[in-house]
Amino acid sequence: MMKTNQKYKQNYQMLLFKQNTGLSIEYDEDNNTFQFHQLPVCDDIAPFYQYAYVCINDVILFFGGYGHGVVSKSVHKYSIGENKWMTFQNTLPSPLRDFVAILSEEDNYIYVIGGENEKAIMKTNVRIWDPSYLVKICLYIYFDEIQIYFIKLIDK
């Protein structure tokens, strides 16, 4: 949920995505009114749900997902300001669903935790996406400069 403050005016916006449905809900606190807007959904992500996502400034990144018996390893970007989607050529190293992505503002990493792939539940792996490359994605979108790193946690 995003909060905007325009000269004492309190507005809130929530974006909802699931499969081929995208919805923006805006709430004006001063007037106690809601506005609903349908949002486009990229054809590549439309069959999926159970994906992880993070919101970074004006961008939402979607990772993996599940739909129609398929587990995805795709990565998608939705630009809120431009109302546009992009599917990255680089993907996750393995298909994942039912997991969580967390943005750490401290070290500028996105931590992808847990989940299932096509064969097993992931319990001991933490996947790290380095968002320092996101600046390159925004500025140099044609280069697809995304790096994916793995850290294997050791069960003790």
C-alpha cells in the first residue's frame, strides 16, 4: 500500500494482482471515497499466482509462480507510473512457487525465502537477488543486466 500526501490530502493506493486480474484501489481519506481501476496484466504472467513480489519505489518485481500445473521461474517487472509490464530474459535458477520475497533496505538485497519447486519443498535455501542492478535495469533496460546469487544454508 502506498500513501501519497498532496498538501494535507491523504490518499492511499493498493494494487492487487492474481492471474489475469489487476486492480488498483485508491482511497481518499479526506473525502472518504474509493476509486477502483482495472490494471493490465502481462500475458506471460496472467496464468500464474503463488508468486513472490517486492515493491521498490515505482516498480513491482514478480518472481516465479504457479498456474495450470506449471511452476514458473520467470521474473516480471510492473512499472506503476508507466502502467507497463516487462518480462526479463534472465530467470530464476529454478522454478518456484509459494515463497516470499523481502526487500532489505539495509543491504539493498531482495531475499527469496522458502517455496516449492516442481519436485520438493525448499527449506534450507535462501536465494538473493541483488537490486543494485535494478538501476541498470531501469536505465539500461535492453541489456537485461540481472544477477542471481545463491547461498546454501547448512542444517546443524
